[in-house]
Amino acid sequence: MAHRGWFPDSIVGELVVLRRHVPANLSAFRRWYADPQVARLTRYQDGPMSWPEIERFFHARVLGQDSLALAIHVRATSRLIGTCALSQLDGDNGSALFHITIGEPDAWGHGYGTEATELMLDHAFERLQLHRIGLSVFAFNERAIRSYVKVGFSVEGRAREAVWREGHYWDELQMAIIDRDWKARRGRSRLTTQDSEPSLAEAAQSATHASVAPAAGGKR
Ligand SMILES: CC(C)(COP(=O)(O)OP(=O)(O)OC[C@H]1O[C@@H](n2cnc3c(N)ncnc32)[C@H](O)[C@@H]1OP(=O)(O)O)[C@@H](O)C(=O)NCCC(=O)NCCS
């Protein structure tokens, strides 16, 4: 279960702001997850979710404490365009799974999802001190794979012919990023948070001028 203290009020990037979800976001979820284009990219089932399924998903996985879900808003306009989450938070092993859906198709391809992913990884590794973030993606979802590779995920596995779509079986890729991969790249991080506290790693660095302990220190 995701501890409430793990939820920031907001995480501010250059293009997007991540904010806590509010109950009124359900109407956007109804639209997004009823869209066959979104379903094609995000579901094993060949077709969109029903409204009762969307409501159950929203209350359990978005508002509930099973995962750390945040709404994605365009920073310039505040428009709500999607959702992203860390689920299966495992404190013993410092791991979680990442999920993202930009539900408004006209907002695809503008860099919003890639930046939202970077902001979530920064939160996961710098604040929560997690060690490993994994995800699954269908092999035909080239935009998503490109976005994940850009932020530092690498392909670790392939479930062959795991999903049937448009008359073919497609592989599903397992991708992951480890905290030391992220920290090696983090010079280009653009994270600012509303409370502007230093991250745990920044606090440790300014106190000791030492580099952040990797792997073993990542457990929580
Ligand atoms: C996947 C997703 C999060 C990516 O976010 P995004 O903001 O659209 O991605 P970006 O605009 O940063 O584009 C990422 C890369 O894909 C490329 N790209 C954009 N459209 C593309 C397309 N149709 N095909 C292939 N690559 C594409 C971009 O050029 C960019 O690469 P580059 O910077 O090297 O040029 C977002 O598109 C989304 O939520 N899609 C619908 C749901 C989904 O697929 N979720 C993921 C399930 S695993």
C-alpha cells in the first residue's frame, strides 16, 4: 500500500505538472478509457473498458492507496491530459511498476508523457529512494518504447506473442530502470516540487559532499 506521505501535492516540470487526482477527474477517465485508440495501447483485452470497470479502476487504483497515481496537467493551461502511477510498491526490495496513459490523443507526441515519466522517476529514486522501476509495453507501441528508452529504461525481457491485436500476435516487452542508471543521467533533471525541499539524495550530498549510496541504500 502506498503511504499517503509518499504523495507529493504536485511535481512541476517544464511542460507538465503532476497533481494529486481529485474525484472530478473520473469524467476524464470515462472518456479516455472508453476510447478504442487508448484501449489498443493499454489493454490486453481487445476493446475499451465498460463504465463500471472504469469506475472500479478509478476508485481502487487512482484515488485508492494501492498505488501512487498522479494526474498529468499541461503546465501552461492546466488542462488534464492523463495519468501516471507507481504500483506494487515493494518496500522490501525497493521496487515498483510504472504506468502512464495520456488519455487525450491530441496530446500525444508533444513530449508531455516523456517529461511526466522523468518526473515520476525522479520522485521514485530521489524522494522515495526506490531501487528499481519496471514496466510492460506492447511491442507495437513504438511511441511509448521510444519515450521509455529516452528516459533511461532498457529492455530486459520479452513475452513472445503475448497479445493479439489487429490479426497478429505481438510480443510484450519488459523494461526497467535501476536507481544508478537514473542517477548517472540526473544532471539533466528538471524537477521542482511545490514544497521545494531538497531531495533525500541532495540533502545527503550537501551534508557529506559524498556521492549517493546506490543499491543497498535503496531499500525502504
Ligand atoms: C506513450 C506516451 C506516454 C508517450 O508520451 P508522449 O508525450 O506522447 O511522447 P513524446 O512526445 O515524448 O514522444 C516520445 C518519442 O516517440 C516519438 N514518437 C511520437 N509519435 C510517434 C509515433 N507515432 N510512432 C513512433 N514514435 C513516435 C517522438 O518523436 C519521441 O521520440 P524523439 O524525441 O526521439 O523524437 C503517450 O503517447 C501515451 O500515453 N500514449 C497512450 C497510452 C500509452 O501508450 N501508454 C503506454 C502504455 S505502456
